[in-house]
Amino acid sequence: MTVTEIVVSTAVVLAVLTGIRLLSSPKTAVAGNRLGALAMLGAIVAVLLRNQVVDAPLLLAGLVAGGLIGIALAARTTMLGIPQLVALFNGLGGLASFGVAALVVLERAQAPTTLNIAASGLAMIVGGATFSGSMIAAAKLARKMNQRPMLLPGHGRLCVALLIVMTTLAVSGAFMEGRVSYAAMAGAAVAALVFGVVFSIRIGGADMPVTIALLNALSGMAAAICGFAVENELLIAIGAIVGSAGLILTKIMCRAMNRSLRDILTGGTACAPAAKSPTDSADEPPAPESAPEERAEQTPEQKIETAATLIRDAKSVMVVPGYGMALSQAQTEVKRLFDRLSAQDTDVKFAIHPVAGRMPGHMNVLLAEVDIPYDRLMELEDVNPLFADIDAVLVVGACDVVNPAAISAEGTPIYGMPILHVHEAKNTIVCNLDAKPGYSGVDNPLYENNNVVKLWGNAAETLAALIDKLS
Amino acid sequence: MNIGIMLTIFVVATLAGYKLISNVPSLLHTPLMSGMNALSGVTVLGALAAAAAAMRTGSKILGVVAVALAMINVAGGFLITDRMLKMFKSGK
């Protein structure tokens, strides 16, 4: 490395780290992201200058074409489409690392060290698995594939076997010569691609926040290992940073679901059919009978009336959004309600569960898109002590994250998961599609409380009707 | 490059990243993730260098394809993050 190279690389890494530091506040985050982009642009220009060679036009064409495709995809997507697009980009990054590693293997004639080749083998399998895993995740997120986990016979053993086969082939390929070596590497690549698919099909819809965080970590790792293959300090450093970020998010998501990473990777308990939901277990106290029955007799029209009265009279309203809000695109109606209530000085806040939605922080983005100020969005730990003092809670398309069975029903798949304590509020209005349990399959005892008004149906339509009643 | 130096870079970057990223509030976790996703396209640098040095036509083409794929990741990732972050507005 020359001195110039060291200076450039250090500057790029420091700029990236500063950018991440700026991401810690929404006020400076835009600048932080742009600083990161600028650092990357600088690094690309530096590499182009350093390797000024014959076929630069071809490489430039690749750069420009990729850049334009990326920009076109990112500019066109709606906020609802972001999770699948991020998964797609993640997969392409993994595939790129796979390609670079394969290139190093093919160019063995240039006598890279055995270490370089072994690193290439590893980068190939990590990149390959990231690619195929991300593609499956993207298809599931875009609802082009069944959201339910798909289980093959001997799934766990198959995963382990593929892992062993691909790692052994990739590493041993580095110590072989000629055709045998290529064959080993090719075998490792195929095993990695299959592994990515087998790994991802088993993970169900609501576990996606964890999967996508983990795949993000893997794409960073692929880039970092690639750095060992081509001896590039920037790939190593930035790949490692991305790996860190992915790991942190994975950890946070697992904690928010009270599940170990191992559980989720091995198909986890939450996907099992609701073995013991609180309503069918005999030792549960029977739900209060009379009051909810009375409410149930109300016509939908009357129920909306009741809900409107509750909201109109409330001094404080807490909105709890879930994935159902995204699906029915109810956030526009949520914003209308927010404006109307704010105009009459009702204090409206939003309680955001970390795993609500399909990727970490998903709800915040959807609400920011409809111009709800971010200082109204509150995190689980801050909001839970407040519920008892809230006049009316409005649940919009959320089920598992407000299911008190997580506290009371030992043995159910969601027992122990931190939830939003909606059941402690004075009054609750639920705008969910139906009374069916959420992804966990556990019935929600919240629905039986007599201070809960249930407005079943498309949340966007329900909210529109509710807003009409307010005037 | 010496393997010791490479490992040191890896460890230091992991720790520095871990420290800084832990401070990002959950409010911004989606943009954080897509921003990090854009950064994982850093492999474009390796692709450029490797493709420039490649001797065989096949591997040159492979290199150019890798450059384009990584660039989709970089450009798309940063743009989508920018679009998201611009939506976050304070109430005041």
C-alpha cells in the first residue's frame, strides 16, 4: 500500500463512521447518509484512478448501468415496497461478492496466495447464500410466495449437511490444483445457493425482520471476506461495519420477539399450530360473560358510534399500528384522524412495537411518509407505563404485539414476548380485519375485555367511517 | 497485505461500527438497515480492481457483471435511504 492509498482509505472509513454517527438523530440523518454515499463515490473514483487500464470503458459502462438501474428501482418504489426492495438489493450485493470471489478463483494463474483463494471460497459461499436467501425473502415480502414457513423432510439435518459440504469444498478447493480445484469450488457454490433457499423458505412472514437483518449482516460479511481475497482494506473495514450493524439489528429483533436466533433459524416454535391458546385451556378463568355479550349485540353501525364517542371525548389517544395498517394502507386515514384530533387539542401519540411490520422500524417509516411528526412516535419501553392513563387506545391492524397472552398464557408460542400493554388502557378500539389470531396463532384475550370495541373489517374503511362519525 | 494487518482492520472496524450503530434509535432502524445495505455494495471496489487486472475474457465479463450488480446495490441503497430519511419531520 502506498501512503496515498492509506490516506484515502482512512478518510473513506472515517467518513462512513461519521455518517453512521449522524444517523443517531433524525435531524442529521439525511446528511449522514449522504456523507456515506459521498465517501463511497470517492472510493470508487480512487479505485478507477489507481487501476487506469485498457478496458476502463467496459468497467465504466458496468458502473453507469448498475447505478442507473439502482436509481430507477429506488426512485419508483413505494414505501410499502421497501422491505422487498432492500432484500433484493441485499441479494445483488451478495451476488456481486460471489462474482468477485469467483473471479479470483478463475484467475489463479496470477498466483494469488492460498489464503486469498481460501478467502475467495468462503466469500463465494457467504455471498451465494446471501443472494439466494435474499431472493426468497424478497419474494415472501412481496407476497409472491407463501408467507408460511415451508418445511422439507429432515430440514434441520439438510441445513447442517449443506453447511458442512459447502465449507469443506470451499476451503479444500484452495489447496487443490487445476480442474479438481475448480470442481470443488463449483460444488461449494451450488451447495451455498441451495443452502440460501433451504434456509429462507423455512422462515415465516412475521419472522422476516430477523431474517432480513441477518441477511444484511451476511452481505457485509461476504464483502469483508472478499476483502481478504483481493487484499482490499476498504472491503474488509466497511464489510465488517455492515456485519456489525446486521448483528445488532438481529439481536434487537430477537429480543423484541423473545426468541433465540436458533429458534427462528430452525423454524421456531411460533410457527407451530397454536397448541394451547388461552381460550381452550381448561385452567384459564372463564372470560367475563355478560358485558362483552351486550357489546357483541351492537350492530356495526352502533359500534362505530360508540368508538366515535370514545375518541371524541378522549383527552389522550394512543394509536397502536401493526402490519395490518400497512396492508390496508390505512396510514392516510390515521393521519386524517391525527390532524382532526390534534386540532381539538387531543394528545395523540403512537406506540411502536419493534417488530411490528416486516422489517426493523417499518411502522416509523410508514407513519413518517404520511407526515406524522416523529416526536409523536414512541418506543415500547417508554410507552408501556403510560397506557393506564390513556383515555382511548386505537389498535390499527396489530394483534400479536398487543396480545396479553404473552404475559399470562404460559406455554403458548408468544409467552414472554414483550408486548404493548394495551390491556391496561381505560378504553380500547380495535380496527383489525377479523378476530382471527395473528401470525403466532395464539388467540387474543384482549378481544374479550368489556372495555374493548371491536371494529372488524378493512382498517382504512373502518377509520374513514369513524372519522365521518366524529364530525 | 499481511494477514495480521487485515485481521486488525476487520476487528477494529467491527468494534467501531458496533459502538456507533448501537446509538441509532429504533425510530431509524429501517433507514439504518437500507443505508448499511448500500454500504455492503463496497464490494464494487474489489470488483473494479479485480476486473481491471483480469487476464481472461470470461473473468473480465464476470468482473463487469459484478461491478454492475454491486452498483445497483450502492446507488439504489443510498437513494432509497435518502428518500426515507427525508420523510422524518419533527412536529415543531
